[in-house]
Amino acid sequence: MARKFIYLFSFFFLFLFGVRAQENGRMETDRPDQTESPFIVKKGYFQLESGFNKNYISSEIEYFLPTTLIKLGLNKKVEFRYLSVLNASSQKIRFKNEAIGLKFFLFDEKGILPKTSLIAHYHLGDLKRDLADLNRIPHSVGDAVITSQHQLSNTLSIGYNYGIEFHNDGKHEGIFRIAPGLTIGKNMYAYVETFGRFPLNMYEDIWVDGGLAYYINDDFKLDVSAGRSIKKSRDYYLALGFSYRFNVLGSFAAK
């Protein structure tokens, strides 16, 4: 399995050579929606996307204080990604290293073809779960997601993801996310979204959500969002967040 991943990544590095993909001007982010962006963080830039969530799932309230996605632009076609979460519930507080991964640019938007990238994550082991928990609940070991975006007009776009998540019990499940977005004025945009997993069983669900984001400037953005489960109508989440980037190479050069 490890050899196959090495071959796959090598293929994408060769395929991406000479292709331009990184974002220009205003930063693009994966939050506040669940649909990942196909844009690559600028080479040499550090980007932080963080949010504070209140979740009501299966009659239990939990808080994410915060969820964090860190990105680093490695070159014009590849970014490094690291995800973590500080989770608090009535029972315990714990910090988790969620995943590490890479985003590879595939191709730009042209005609009916959308701007498209591939995201691959390795999910880090959660050592704080006991053996009974690990044996009872399938543990995700990684995922691969194609992320695409069509710019339908100057103000309207649609992003969508489709992929697969692998579990340590040998099973897997599909991932889908669809998010139309509307630019409002110069600094704000709104979105609605549906996302979930398939085939549906006791672990999967379908959600709908929506939110607003506001750019303070090209490198700093605030957001608010909320969502509700379709399968379990009492389950919901509320979230506030921010995103920020700066030029790491420029900071070192200044010194």
C-alpha cells in the first residue's frame, strides 16, 4: 500500500511540472464551508484557517476550541496541510492531531472543465482512545478528495468535492460536498451547501449549511456559519472563524 502511494505522488509531481496553479491576489480558503477549495496557497506563504464550533450531536453538546487548518505553499502546484482540533465536551477535553497531507493542482478552468485539484490526507492515530473504542468504531486512516470549482459569472461560483475515505477495518466510504457561492460587494460572500457520505449507514449522514465571510483585507478574513443534519434533524452546529496568511519567505528576507 505504501509503495502505491509513493508511485501515485511521484506521478502527480511529474504531471504538475510546469503548470501554474497558485492563487493570485486575495487568499482563497477552505472554510467556512465544508467544500475544499481547488486553489493552491502561494509559494512561501503560511496560511492559518481556524474556527470555534458548537456542535449538538446525538443529544450531546461539544465544542471545538478551535479547529485549525495550517497550509504552506511549497511551490506553484503543491501545498502542505496540517489539521488539528481541541475538543471539549461534558466528559473530557482533548487535543488531537487530525491529519497531514498535500494538495496537488491538476488543471485550470477551461470551458466545461472546472478548476480542479487533488487533496490527499493521512489521518494521524488517536492514541487517547482506549482499545475498546478503537475496536468498536472504525478508525479512518486517510482520504483522497477531488476538489473542483466553476466560476459561473463575476459573482456566482459553485464548488464541489467527491472522494473516498479509508478505514482500518478494510472498508471505505464515499465523500460528497456541493457549495454554490455568491459574492456580495467587494468584501463579502455567502454560500449554501450540502455535504455527506455514502452509502448511508449508522456512521454516515447528510447535512445542509450556509454562512457568510467578510474580507478585512486580502490576507485576513472573518466568517460565520451554521448547519443541520437531514438524517437527524436535532443535530446541528454553529461556527465562528478567521483565516490569515503571511509571506514566510518575505519575513525571513526582511531579517
